[in-house]
Amino acid sequence: MNLTLKIWRQKNANDKGKMMDYALSGVSPDMSFLEMLDVLNQELIEKGEEPVAFDHDCREGICGTCSLYINGRAHGPQTRITACQLHMRSFKDGDTIYIEPWRAKAFPVIKDLIVDRSAFDRIQQAGGFISVNTSGNTQDANAIPIEKEHADKAFDAATCIGCGACVASCKNSSAMLFVGAKVSQFALLPQGQVEATDRVLNMVKQMDAEGFGNCTNTGACEVECPKGISLENIARMNQEYLKASLKG
Amino acid sequence: MSGILNSSIGRKFAMALSAFFLMIFLVMHVSINFTSVFSAELFNNMSHFMGTNPVIQGLMQPILIIGVIFHFVMGFVLEAKNRSSRGSGYAKNAASNNSSWMSRNMLLSGLVILAFLGLHFYDFWIHEMTVKYVEGNMSGLIDQNQPELGFRYYEELRAKFVDPWRVIIYVVSFVLLALHLLHGFNSAFQSLGANNKYVRGLKGFGKIYSFGIPALFIFIAVYHHFAN
């Protein structure tokens, strides 16, 4: 396959950045998208040019590190996969492919296609945890009865890998799907009830402080989420927040 | 509790509550207007009641105006915040693949509805306020000296829809209202945290409401234009 790549290049956080064109030939349909970028980078290095910086780690859709906006969609044209799980067979010979970083003020570009997603870490640190006594008398989690429906929903919410595709896809750069998933995964389980009030208040407060936008329920986040996190989690977070605000 | 009003979720709650209030008002408005299609007398009597009842005029009307202003102002505030959160845009963005046109263009449909409200206030509300509270004529009669001529409301309604351009503006505005409601109805439930199997069952009703209410308004305008 012969491709034209239009890639966002930005030297550092202060650089203005611009889209640059690259012609790449001999691309195998069996390559993953990131392998295709590896091939491009090899060519750039051999020509003495700066390779394209992009985030990647596990390359099997689990770590949530890859963050590419491909042809106008987070993680590319396929649904329920991350960019590292995308293969070149999803494209045609002669295609022009746009590759951009996540766009959100709360996710500033560090270099080329790499953005700073530490805002998610700070939200998580604000309350996305449970405090468990580990002194030796901890109750066996399997001994606590949990409704199957709640266990399933908590597990679904916990599959969020924090990649930020929800923020990237949202026209408002809202992080509510991410925060909703993190709040829900604990709110649905008895272990999460103890800190439920503080958790939702603190996580939403941090989310707002990071400068994410307001959710307007377009549903783009749910469609583009590689793990299929449901909008139901945002509704649950809203409920939890209302309850917590009335208590607090 | 005070923090909720300054939070992103609090703003969503406020927007949803004002939306519910306005959606209930639309049902009442279209119900009264629709009486004009089959009974001029009933329409006149209801209009006179609504226009002279002290509770409606002194309490409900100000609440409605505040609700409308709040909904629009909050909409603009949210839009401004959201635009600043986005920063720079994408060179290529395939938003139509993941969200509906209505959901992405609530500001546009809202602005058309706002412009329409300006015309609607000019057509009916300002005239009503002038007659009742500036001229001091609370009779609602076509001619105070000739009470046998009856109330003026039906005649005034008919007169407004003689102009085809006004009817076209009304029709276009109500189409945009339908699109606004099509997203807004379910969005309001979601914002209030109601997204379960029972509420999802309301989606069908939401579509009927979103098309039905504007369709009735359109019918009323077109009916009076051709009945003229």
C-alpha cells in the first residue's frame, strides 16, 4: 500500500506546530497502525530527520497509552479498539490519513502526537480509590455478597483504561465519561460506599479545576470509547454528585 | 450544597430543570393555541383567563420569563466554557460518525428559537402588555364600547397569520424547535442522572413529544393562514 500521511508535528509544548505531509510506500495491510508509524520513523531516522513522537506501550489495547486521532476519529475508524489494535487493512491503497494528537486544553501537546494526560492522574488521586485496612484482618472480598447486576456494571466501568478518547472526541472536551466510570466502579460496590460522598465531590471538583468542558450528552464519548464505557456511568455520577451535595 | 451551583454537574442540573419547566410550558401553550382551530369562543375565553388572572400574570408569567432567560443565558455560558476547554480544533474531524447533528448544534437551534421568540414577543406579548398595562384596558374586548363584538384574541391571532412570510418564519422556527427538543428531551433526563431501563423507555415518547409539539404549532399557523 502507498499512503499519504498528514501528521501533526510540534517540536515542544511551546511550539505552534503544523500538519506535515509524508509519503509512505510498501505498507503491508497486516501491519498494525503503530508498526506503520515505526516504519515511517525508521525512514525518517535514516534520512536524518526527527522521528514522529507518539505514545505507545503494551500494544494490545490494555494500557491506554496510545492516543491518536486518526482520520477525524479517536483511535481511528474502527470501533471498540485502541489505535494499537488498528491494522492497515482498515485503509486502502492510495489513502490519505490524517494523524493528530488529542485536542483539549486540559491535554496540552508535549511533542508531535504526545499529549500530557496527567490531569486524569490528578482526578484519580482526588478520590478514585478505596482505603482498605491491610493490617491482616481484611475481610475476604469474596465473602461480601454483591448483586450480580451491580458486580457486572462495576466491572464494565472498571474496564476504562483512561486513554482519553472520550475527551478527544467530545466537542466540549468533557472528561465526564472517564470520571463517571471511575466513580461508578466504586459506587456500585460495598467497598466503595464508605468514601462515596467525598469521592464524587473531590473527583468532580478536580475535573472542573483541570479545565475540562461540560457534558452536553452528544454521546460521542460512548461511541469512540475503545472499551465501550456507557453513558449510564455519567448519569450515575450525576446522581451520586447530587446525593453527595445534599449530604455535604 | 453551595458548591453544586458552581460545578459542571450543577450547571447541567440547572440546565435540565429549566428545560423540563419549558417543555411543560410548551404543552400548556400548544393546548390553548390548538383550541383556536376548533372553537374561537373557547380560545377567546382561555386567552382572556390567562391574560387577566392575577396568579398567572403576577406569578407564573415572571417565573416563565425568568426560566426562558435562565435557559438561554446558561446555554451561552456553557457554550463559552466548552469552547475554551477545547482550544484548537482538529484538521479533520468526523463528528458525524459519533454524534447526531442535533446534539452538536444545540446553540444554533437555540439561537433560531431565540430569534423566533423575539418575533413572537413583538407579535403578541408586547402588544398584550401595552393594551393591558400601558393603556389600562383589561377588558379583552375588540371594542370596549361595543361588548357585543366579543373578545379580540381570536381576531388578532388570525390577523397575524395573513402574512405568508410570518407563517414561513414560524414553520422554520418550529422545525428547529423540533430538532432542539429531539436532543434536549433525553439529554435533560441524562443530566439529572436518570438513565435506566425505565427512562430509556421514554425515548420513544421523547420523539413523539419532540415532533408532536412543533407539528401542532406549525399546523395552527398554517391553518389560520389558509383559513384567512
